[in-house]
Amino acid sequence: MKRTAAALAALLLLGLSATACAEDGDDSGGGDGGAKSNTIKSGLKIAFLPKQVNNPYFTTAGNGGKTAVGEFKGTYSETGPSEASASSQVSYINTLSQQKTDVIVVSANDKDAICGALNEARQAGTKVVTYDSDTKPDCRDLFVNQATAEGIAKSQIKLISDAVGPDGGKIAILSATANATNQNAWIEMMKTELAKPEYSKLQLVATVYGDDDDQKSFTEAQGLLAKYPDLKGIISPTTVGVAAAGRYLSGSAYKGKVALTGLGTPNQMRAFVKDGTCKAFALWNPADLGYLAAYAAGALASGMISGKEGEKFTAGKLGEFTVGKNGEVLLGEPFTFNASNIDQFNF
């Protein structure tokens, strides 16, 4: 799904004029065994559990989810850890299950560590939707994916290649946590992409982890340049990491000499694009991701879908979506931000 800057800008408007797509549903439609409902039930308790709270990316995604839940007359809440460690989400899952939450919408810090807690919650009657970062497919009902791993990998390698230039050189990756499902999938696909003949002059020399912590990410970026003073570029496919790397590079002797790209938000990266630290970066609309995840949660809890391939549901202003293999729902392709368009966005 290719979007022009103008089209994406329109999608970013989470205006109150969006038509609510749900009314009080017929409870007889719930469950896999009966006839499917065709409306989202009102009063559903939808809880978002991001990798960490107070992260600008997840705050934006949560705001999109809150808008959607309001449209179908549910109750929205958000909770989560302040640090993105592997097992930090388990206690929150247990609490939400005990509170009889209808759907937990979670971005997994670790695909294995939270599986037990999620399956206990499901056995107690709570539905589970993952977004942004998946867990094992048998530990959730649906996964709302922001973009394919292949699409993200291709965009990241193309952006760093363009920024470094035809002579190529050494590059490094500054990731989030070592166990993040989405990060690891993207990195593996980046390695596959780098093996192509057109990128033969790029050499991946290191992958480091900032744990989605601003200061640690800053320190890891600094460490990369201390270890590889001839480094030509850094890819940071995490909003916290790319902004921290931008802050380090922009204030160092490496500004303009070491290329930077990754996945970031316009508000985080605007200054670094304008001062030449970063030529271009990519992302999807996190507000749309949260909005879609909330509608998927509502449709799931209302019996409109069960997570089977081929099922369809409508996600408010975003339109109709189809459930793919392994219960995956795809938002779309990443969008590239640069100096020519970044001022058209505010998130």
C-alpha cells in the first residue's frame, strides 16, 4: 500500500468526526460455536499493554486505540512496565485477567516469556491481540502487524545504502531488546537483503541493543563509533534508538560523516533531518496501528471473527481488513520521511 504524503497526513487525523461503527450487539453471536455477530458489542473492556509506558511511539499507538474503543462504546485502559525487559509484562497480564478484561492488546517484549500468562488469561476467557511485536501464534488470537518483515528490511537497507553512497562501507544496527520478536525478524531479513549483489559494498559489522532505553541507546551509539571509527552508517529500527543515535551523532564530530536511518516518528526526528544528521527514515502511522488493533480486539470479543484465515472485519475509518495466515492482520507498508515532507506530520 503506497501512500503519498498527503494521503498519510489525512490518515493521521484522528478527528472526532469518524463515524462509530458499532452499536449494542447481540450477545448470541459470541463464541466460535454459534452464528457470528455483525456488530461490535458495547461496553467491552479493552486494555493496551505496550512494551513500556511513556514511550512516544506507544503513546501515539495507544491514543489511536483509545479513539477506536470510544467509537464502539467500549472502555479503554493502558498499563505496562516502565522498562522493556523480557518478563516485565507478566504481572500486568495476570492482573488484567483477574479484572475480567475482555481483550488484552499487547506488544510482546519477549515471544516466550509471556506465553504462559497469556494462555492462562485466555483460559479464563480473555481474548489476546498482539500488535507491533508478536508472541508465539499459539499464545494469542490475532496479531496486528504494522508491516511485513520483508518490507521493513528492504526499506531500511535501501535507505542506508542511499545515505552512505555508492562507495559503501561498514554499517551497524542499533536494536531495541535482544529478545524483541519484531526486531529480530527485521534484522534477519536485513541480513538477507544485504546479501544481494546491489548491496555488496555494505558490510554489517555489529548489532547492539539499547533496550529501548534512551540513555543506553545513546551509549551504545557512542560505543559503536569508539569501536568502529570508520563506520559509515547506523540503522536503528526502533523509535527510541534512532532518536538517541541522532542526538549523539548531531553533537559529535561524526555528524555528516556517519549516515543514520531507522524507524522513528517525525516529531522525534525532525531536528535531525533538518540539521543533516539523518537524510531519511521510515515508519508506519502508529496511531493507525493502535486504532486497527482496537477494532480487531472488538471484532474478536464480539464473535465477528475468531482469528481464522480469510475472515473479514471493518476497522472504522481504515476500512475492511482480512485475517491472513497464522491469524495475522496487516496494516500496510512503511512510509519514508525526509526533508521534503516531514513538516506535514505531527506525531
